[in-house]
Amino acid sequence: MQVSEADFAISATHRLTAGDVVLRVHNEGPDQHELIVARAPSARLPLRSDGITVDEEALGHAEVGSLEPGKAGALRELKVHFAPGRYVLFCNMTGHYMGGMHSTLVVAQ
Amino acid sequence: MIRGAKAFRPFAPRSRKTIAAILLTFALMSALTITLSLSATGRSQHRATVVQVAARQRMLATRYVEEVLLLQAGRHADPAATAAILTSSAHALLDGGTAPAVPSDDDDTKLSAASGSEVRAQLMQETRLVADLSATGSALLAHRPLAQVPLRAHEHLAVRDPIQRLRVLAALTSNVSLNAARTIAQAADQNISNLIVMQIGLGIGGLLVSLLLAWALIATTRRQGVRFRSLVQSSSDLVMILGEGGCRYASPSMAKILGRADADLLGRRYEEFVHDEDRATVRAAAEHGEPREISFRVRKANGEMRHLDALLTDLRGDRHIRGVVLNARDTTERVELERELGLQAQRDSFSSQLGEALEMADDQNDAHEVIERAMTQISASTPMELLLSDSSRANLERAAISPTADPPGCPVKSPFSCVAVRRGSPVVFDSSEMLNACPKLRDRAGGACSAVCVPVSFMGRALGVLHATGPENRPLGKEQVVQLTTLATQAGARIGTVRAFERTQLQASTDGLTGLVNRRVLERELRSMLHAGRPFALAIADLDNFKQLNDTYGHAAGDRALRQFAQIVHSVVREGDLVARWGGEEFMIALPELDCQQAVKILERLRSELGEAHVGDHPRFTASFGVTDSSVADNFEQLMAIADNGLYRSKDGGRDRVTVGHPSIDGADLTVVQGQTVRTGAGARRAPAFHEAAEDEDPPASGREIR
């Protein structure tokens, strides 16, 4: 599954069949970006007290995979087991989630 | 030499180039490292400044939001100024320029344009976000709808709350500023890492190059050492280093000259192989300090002597040598040749002088004297003698002995009893006691001895032997044997020549029939004796009735009578008396040191012998004698006349008698001989016989008239 990150958007497919999926994550820059995959009913994720960044602790087990910040131009892979459900792919570097860097994914049976 | 070819310089200091190359490499490497370090340090300082400014943008973005909120709440704040600093700094970070000072915080900062695509993209994004932030802030303060503010950094802001929207933009600006600062810092780290790697590389490279050059230096030094060793070892020059503890080095050629192994020479002191007499010379030269050339002798292991010319150089102060370097050449052949030439010159000189001296010797006695002087010159202390054969060549007689030493006393009697004469070559006996020594050397008065015997010959005929003796086992040296041989050769030649000459002379002055000297010789002798005042008696003899004998029995019988008379005269007179055939049947007898009366006695004995002699195929014959002596006459002619007077008076008196001649032919003079009265006087005198003889010097075999 191809995932493209750029300032400030994540482009990826929105539908997927359940199972183990390798996400090929390409950071097109110019800033550094991370990728967090969390199971969530909607794209509105809980925020920390700063009101800007997603509260990853609150997500708990909902977070199914993540990549640390990668430099512009980096191409990385993330292996994720997708159970059927709704997922949100987002970058949680300060302001990036709020700046629009999130994408939803529906995993079907 | 081939043009352009490098000359062979075995000891050229090639290592200097190598050492210079090593130093140059170190200098280049060090300069490069320092330059790189300075450059990298400069860049790192600049990057630190850039990082500081980039990081300051984070703080300014947050401050801008706070100042907008403060101003909105009616407090005093100047967000526009902060936005201006933010914008100017963002541009300065991207394209270079001055980042303005934050009041009461820092100063203006000059920056270079950012390099590297990643950081430049981030800074451009920062510029866009700063613009979006300041535009949003301005719209908020101006109460304009924020949704209408164009966002150029591709933000997709879902939040509607203006302040939240401003905070998100500030967070994005802050985040990108942070990441840009990180990227710059990482680039600085990378640069430092590169610098470290490069310096390590330079260090390793320099080390390798230095090791390579050092290896080249060692190889060159080793090559030079090998070359030096090869040159020294293959050189015919003899090299030795004498240190405090003896020999420290000896070249193979030196070891060969000394007849020892190289290792055997090490540690040995020069006294062990330098000739005793030359040690002081070597010591003086070694301690002289300055290089000095000397000549000395060394003794080989087998005792043989060699002559060396050497240059001694004192290098005891040189820590590489620590000794006296001896550089020598073997001059033995040259020295021996010079010695041989010197000896040859001495031999030639001796031979030449001897030849001249012998040439001046008129007779054998003179020659013997020369030989004796030569013996002294060869060796004054050596007993020497010259044994020569007599006229029969059957007996050896001692002709000359060394005047300064006892005669060796060789008992050899005959030339051919001498081994040297038989061999015809010199013989040297080391000891008279050896089995093969000449038996005549044994039992000498002086005990055991050595001997040299050199044959003396002339025209291939043995004349005798030159004999010298010495202490046992120490015979005369080679050179003295050579001189003895020269002496024997030249003495043989001269004595042979003198003898031949004397024989020829004798033959020329001898009567062929009787072997007696002729009247010319006798006359010369008599005149000489008269002149010298030497007293003598003179007799004239004449065979009686010789003509009759000839006529009756033939000339052969007459000749036999003449020969017999001559033999009988010889048997009666003394050695040293002179007998001559005067002519025909007339003879003269000179008796030195005798007077008339003494002569008469001898003549009477002669007359008696004649009467008893066996006569063979001819009858007995008698002779008449006239006698006088040198006291009665002043000259030869007078003397002859007086003797002749005696003879004629004997004839007149009846023959077969002896009559003393009278100086006066006029007065009566009676001489009683054998009881007979012999009358002499005038009228009885006829012409003196010698006058007749003078007319007939070479008498016919038939002789003269016999009365």
C-alpha cells in the first residue's frame, strides 16, 4: 500500500482488505514527517492539552503501527495487521495533524 | 660513457633525497590537515550561528502568537515587529543576509545563503509558513475573516477558532524551524565526521607514505652498505680496522694475505702478525692522528713474510669506525724484484771489478792475489781456498787461501777426487755429518761444518776447485754462493789464459830438442841479474868430439847425446838454476848465489854423472867446462869472454875437465882441476864460442865442429 506524505497532507487509499499490509511510506517533504496508524471511528482524534497534538496515550491499543519522523525524500516501510474497521493515518509532529496531515482508511473483511 | 647514463657513484648520499621526501610529505600532510581543520572550524562556527538563528525562529513564532493575543486583549505588544524579525530572519537563513537583532536579546547576525536542497526546501517552507502566520495574525487583529487569508504552505486547517488557527500555524512554523535547525546541525555533524575521516585518512596516508619512504631509505642504505661491502670485499686492496680490542674488521683479501680466516683475525692485535722490527713504525703511524703512508712486513700463519705499503687513517673518534683504518697493498713482488735487481747490480759490480782485477794480473801469482782479495770481499770470516791442478793436472795444490780466515784444509789430492769437479757444478753441503756429505769434509780440525765447493775450469777442462766452509747447518748464503761461482768462473778463465800464455811463451823460448831455454832467454836473465847485482856463477859446457860422434853414429845419435846431456844437467843443478842450449853442442849453466869454487863442485859432479851415464847406441861422451862468476866482470860480454876462456883452456888441456876462466888472456894463469894442470894463456885463445853461436843461433842438428 503506497502512502505519500507531504506538507501538509497524507495521500493513501481509503479502502483496504483486512490482513497484513506493508505500507510503503514516501515523505515528499519538505519537512520531516512521522506516520501513525490508529484504529478510530473517525478522523477526530483526542488531543492533548495543547489542543494541537493528538494524545497518543489516549489512543492506547488503538494505535496499530507507527514510524518515527523521517527526512524529506525518505521511503520507508511499515508492516501493519489490519483488522476490519476504520483507521486513521496521521502525522503527529507539532501542528501537522491540525495542519491537515491525516487520512482515513476503511478495512473490510 | 653512454650519453645520459647515470654515473656509478657507490658512496653518493642518496638517502638525503629520501629524507627530504619524508619531511616534505609530513609538511604537506600537516598543512593540509591544518587547513582542513581551520576551514571546518570556520564552517562549524557559522553553522552554529545559523542553528542559533533557526532555533530563534521557534521562539519568535511562539512570541508572535502571544503578542497578537496580548494586543487583542488590549495590552501593549508589537506583533508586527516580531513578524518582521521572523520574516527577515527566514529570508536571511534561506538566501543570506542579516538576521535582525531581537531587542534586548541579541545582535544582528550575518548569514550566508543556505546550501543543500533539503535545508533549503525546509527554509523555503519556513518562509511560507512565517508569511501565513503573520498574514493570519494581521487578519485576526484587523478582525477580518481568517478563512479568506490565503495559505501558501499547503496547510489544510480544519479548525475554525481563529486563535487555535493562529497557534497551529505558529506550531507548524516552530516545527519546521526546529527541523531546519536540526538539518543544519546534522550537516555540521556530518562535516565534522567527514573532517575526522579525512584527517584519519590523511594521517594514515601520511604514515603510509612515510613508511614507504622510510623503507626506501632503509633499502637505499642497505644497498649502499651491500655495495660498499661488495666493493671492499671484491677489492684487491687490503683493508683492516684496528680498534682498542684488536682487529675489528679484515677484508677477505687481507685475511688471505695473512693466511687466516676473517673470523680468526677478529680481536687479534697487530703485534701478532706485524714483523717485530716494524711494530714501532705501525704504532707510531697509528697514533699520529693524520693519515700516514708506511711500509712494513707481516707474517703469514705459515711464517712467510709479505711486504705491505699501507695508508693508516686514525678514525678512532668516528663512532661508526672506532679504530685505525689500514688500507694496504701487497708489495712483496715489487720489493723482492727491487732486492733482486739490487743484488744483480752488486753481482754485476763484483763481477766487473773482479774481471778488471784479474785482467791486470800478469801471471798466476798475481791472479792468486786477486782471488784472495776477492775471497775477503765475499766473506772475510769464511775459510776459503783455491786448489789448482799442477802442470800434470794430476795433483791439486793450494794456490790461494782467504787471508782473513784459517784455510779450510780440504785434503783432496786430485782434481777428479773432488765431487764438485766431477759434477762440473757447485755443491753445497749443509753438514759434514750428513750421509751424502763429501767424505773429505769429515774429521776436520774444527769439527762438523758446512761447505760450498765450486769447480774451477777453463775451456771445459777442470783446473781445480774453490772451497769454502762454514758452521754446521749454516752454509754460505745463496748470494755468496753466486759470488763464489762468479769468482770460480772468472778465476778459471784468467788462470787458464795465463797458463796458456806462459806455455806459449815457454814454447817460444825453449829449444825444441832438449827442452832447455834458448840463449836469448838466458842472456836476458843474466843481464837482469847483473843489473840487479844478484851474484851468480856462470859455466859454459861443450860436448867433446861431438862432430866425430855425429859423423860416426849419425845425427840421431848426436841428438840423443844432446838430450841426455840436458837431462843430466837438469838432474844435477838445483831448482832455480838456469840451463840453456847456447847453440850446437854448447850449453850455458847459470847458478845464482854461487861463486866459482861452489860452481866447480857442482860441475864436477855433473862431469862425473856424465861419465857414468848409460849411453844407449852411441859411445860414452864427455864435456868440457869453462866457469866464472859475476864478481869478475861488469857486463855480460866480459863475463861470457871469461867463461869462454875457461872452456877453451879445458879443451886445450885435453877436454873432459872444468876450468875457471881468467879475465886476462895475456898473463899465464894456471888452475888446478882434479889434479891436472890446465894451462891457459895467449895464443891458445881462439874466438869466443859465443861469437860463433851468435852467428849460428839456431844450430843444425849435426852441431858444430868437435875438437
